[in-house]
Amino acid sequence: MQASNLDTPLVYLKGVGPKRAELLQKELGMASYKDLLYHYPFRYIDRTRFYQIRELDPEMPLVQVVGKILSKEVIGEKHKKRLVAKFADETGAIMELVWFQSIKWVEDHVMRGSTYIAFGKPTFFNGSFSISHPELENYPRPPGLTGNLTLQPIYSSTEKLKKNFLDSKGLQKLIQHVIELHINEVRETMPAYVLEKYKLISRKEALVHIHFPANQAKLQQAERRLKFEELFFIQLQLLYNKQVRSLKFKGLLFDTVGERVNTFYKEMLPFDLTNAQKRVIKEIRIDTQKGSQMNRLVQGDVGSGKTVVALISMLLANDNGYQACMMAPTEILARQHYESLVSLLKGELVNISILTGTTTKKQRTVLHQQLENGEIDILVGTHALIEDKVKFKNLGLVVIDEQHRFGVEQRAKLWRKNTIPPHILVMTATPIPRTLAMTLYGDLDVSVIDELPAGRKPIETRHLLEGQRLRMFGFMKQEIAKGRQVYVVYPLIKESEKLDLMHLEAGIEQFRFEFPLPNYQISIVHGQMPNADKEFEMRQFIEGKTQIMVATTVIEVGVNVPNASVMIIENAERFGLSQLHQLRGRVGRGAEQSYCILMSSNKLSENSKLRLNTMVKTNNGFEISEIDLQLRGPGDITGTQQSGVLELKVANLAKDQIILQEARNTVIEIFERDPMVNLPENSLLKTYLDRKNQGIAFDKIS
């Protein structure tokens, strides 16, 4: 493909030069004309509205006033000089325009008696309004002007760039220059039939109007086109990967439901499966009979029974002559899964082993041997499972828990542990909003376990203010007297000078005073403790030797204590919604009524009030995740930085759900008609995929 002038290094653009080019590279990652073109405004100032001086208010951010320069006067001496101009609008009202710099230029170029548009931030001082260092334009504006237009773009910049005159206005001039010289070199990226179907404007037109919209309607058209394109190409890549896997990768056949699954289901299962669990198991059965590799995501709230679904799936692999493994992000969680599986199977049916970072060399030697000769049916572990020396005889199913904690390459290493790739079952207890799931996990088939097992009581959540602390202590003592246990979670380990938080160390002192020995025993767990100490303290709590666990969020995932009935979250306003929901899920594991108490300061922002009220109102993780997406945006909700998927420039997953669905549906229709994208009308898409799969950045096709 012929190189475009848009690939020209920025150093050659008029008004840039070596120093500014280096700064733009360092500060904003810009190297070429193309990078400038894709540096979109983050907001716009409406330049269609003109104010009269009597309408001004010091609270207004930026205004423009049409008026005449009545007089100019330089006041003060040397370093304290300023130029003050009297400026009158058509009503005769007068304000001041003030310059502290470039006084000589203003004296020479701003003419007394001329009419200008003055633009800037109004301030009120000594009974009159003024604007310091206003932008001045001749009035009326000359026809055909590009730049200020009607909606003025505002671009993100940095302090270093501003010092080199590359503030929003400076960037606007450079972008305007690129558009004037090179906009005709922008090539279309979308097939004509897609543009026609959704009435999308051309890429070239969209880029002009995202920077310099002629009006609000043109801006909306530009945003819709660029959002659609951004989401469309994400879906194209995800669904193409899925398509290639199903067409090119042969999958293992699990066509037998044998003795292990039947014995466990009929004789050992301690409770009836929910309809949701049955539905998901059926979906997994269908996937593993297709002859192509399964890639399925199972979402389910804390306590919804994902472990049992995973176990039945692993027993299905064993029944068909294959081994299975289950990988968890932490040793605590891996050990918890191992103990749950052993307990559910009562040590029968299959041989289960565990491999973690603390497994001794001697134990590893035996384990590696048993794994290679097929004696181990199910292996549970941490990242240790992906080590090259861990070899399976015949790995058929990989279960990955809390998969957002693992990188893509880490997961891929497990897939390579068999000649024919094993089936993949990914589980998460972090409810993911639908739009985020379509984007983050768009290449996976998604199952949802949206029922809790029978007999589980919904957790009661209460919000208490700092002044109600004694009430909280009283409630704790009541529950401990019934033989229950309590978690107390803090956001910090040590006091922060910036945030007035009740920190862990002060909290421990307070709890030791309120809950003295010998009647009360306290476990303490935080992230800076050695692993062995952490394990010991958790074990004490799990075994019921301590009644209270005071901890930071290290207990968010990985502790299962059915006897714990109270979760107290200190400074709850400092936590995100998803994290609050995960912490609440640590209780409610048994048949007893459980409680979550959210302690907060008396002064709360509207955002904090909404989060805490949401927690009190609902236990539904999916409802909570949707509100969390609206409040925080996608990048903060899960560990998405590793995905590379969510670096969106214009689309917003919280607001653009309809566009995302349209983009995804379009891609699905394309693959139904043209599975390998070989038809002439899809040549642009084929080029995109070929270059993307060769590792060539194609995000900014010129």
C-alpha cells in the first residue's frame, strides 16, 4: 500500500519544527500528520451565541461580546504595566479588556473605533466586568473562515506544550493546516453498503466535522460515523478470531456423559441445581460436541454456583478420556477451589491435585510425573500451571477463574499444552455490563448464571454514618454472641495525609478496645504482610478461632467462610460499586441471614450517595455493574488495560449501546454471508484484518 503524505513526520509540518515535534511525541505520542488528525477535541465552545455586557455573570466560563474599542491606555510602569481598553456593546454598556503581555502588539494592531468580537472569561471587579487577554476577531467574520467557526474545538494539551504555544488554540492551527493540505488523502475504511444501510457520512467528511463542525447536526453526524467505525472494527477483529477458531481449529469431542458425571449428579450433589446452572451446563455440552474448540465465558454473581458448573464440565472431560485443569489468580483462591472440589467429590471418582508457588520441589517432581502419565485427572493451580515443565498427558479442558487477572499470553500458554487445543471455560464473579462483555469478551460465547441456590437469603445492606458507630459495635457483639463471625474492611493500611480516612492500624486499636481479650479474638490481614502470615491469619478465621477479621481488600476474592454473617466496610464511599459488591459477597455463604454495613463520613458527594444507595437498594450484580459503568467508565471496572480493546477515542460504552449493537449485528451478518471476508465488496475489511493479524497498526487508516 502506497505511503500517504499523512504518514509524514510532524517535524515537516509548518509551525512545528524539531523542538515542538519532539515535545508532541513525548507529551501526546504524536509522530505524524495522521496522529494530529486523530487527536479529537474533547469538547466544543458554542461561538454562535453573543452576549450583551449586562447579561454577563462571573460564573460564566467563556463568553463572546461584540463591541467597539472606545479608548486604550497603558497603566503602570516597567514590570507592572498593563494595557486597558474601554469596550462598549450596542447598548452603550462598557467593560474593560485587559492585557498584561504583548502590550506593544495590541497597541499597534487593536484599533480605536473598530468593532471586534471579544472572547474570554468574564470577571467582576470594582463594580465592572473585564476580560483579561481576550481573543479578538474582526466583526463581522470574513466568509469562508475555518478555525473559530460556530463550535470551537477544545483539545487536550499539557503544561509543557502550553509553554511552547501548543495549547488548544495552537493545536487547532496545526490540525487546521493538516486538513487544508491533506484531507483529500483520507481513504474510506467502511464498505459502501454499510455506510448506506446506517446513513453514515464518509470518513473524510467525519474528520472535517469532528474538528470544525459547521453546526450541531454536522457534529452529531461526525461523532456517529466515528463511533460506529471504532466499535465496528473492534467487533470485526473479535468475531473474526472466533470465526477462524471455529473453522480452522479442530476441537476435542466430548460425546459421552459417563460414570463420573452421572455418579456425581445422582449420588453426590448436595443440592439441586438451579435452572440457570442446568442451562449453562447444557450450553457447555453442546459446545463440546461440535468438533470445534469451545471458548465460553460464564458470568455469575458471588455464590451463584459457578464452581459446581466447572466441576461437572471437568468430570465430562474425564469421562471422555481427557484431563482438566483449573487456574485461579491467587494461591488462596486456588486452595479454596481445590478444597471445594475435594469436599464435593468426597475424595472419590477422580484424582485431584494442586500446584501453586509454595508446592515443594519434591512434591512437584511426583506431581509432574503423575500428570504426564495421566494419573492426575484434575489439576488446580495458580500461574504455576503455565510453566513449560508442567506437561499433561491429554489436556482436554481449561477452566480459568477471574480471567481478567490474567494476561492474554498467560492464557494462551495453557492452550498450547495439547496438540489439539483444549476447550476453554472462563469464569468471573465480577458481573460485567452487557456492552462491556460484548467488547471485552466479544470473541467468547457468554453464559449467565442469574439465580442463587435455593435456601440462600439475600444479604441485608445498611448504610450508617460515623455518628452511628456505637450502633454498629452493638450489632457486631449481637452476631458474635450467636456464634457468627465478622469481617471489617478498610481501604488503607496507613494514614494518608491527603485523605481523611480511618485507616487499618487505628481501626485495629479501636476494635481491640471495644472487643477485648479473652472473649474476642481478632485476625489481621493486609497486602503488605508476608504470605505465610497472611495464610496463618486467614486460616485462624476460617477455622473459627478468631471472631473478627480486620483487613484491607485482599479478602475481596478468595475467602469462603459460611459462618461469617457480617461484612462491615469502613469509608465505604471510597470504594467503587463493583468492589463493594465483591466485598459484600464474602458473606451470605451459609443458610443464616447475613448483613453488610456500609460505614461512611457524614459529608458525601452526590456520586457517593448514589453508589451507597444502589448497594442498599439491590443485590443484583448486573444492575450494579450497569450503574458502575455509567459512573466510572469501562477502563476502571475491570483490569482492562491488558486487553487493548478499550482504548476508545470517541465511543462511550456507557452511552453508545445502540451503536455497539448495530456494529456487532453488522459484523455478524457479514460473516454469515462471507465467512473468510473474501467477497470484493469486503476488500477493505480483508485488508484491515490481514494487516491487523500481521501486527501492523491499522487503527488510523489514512
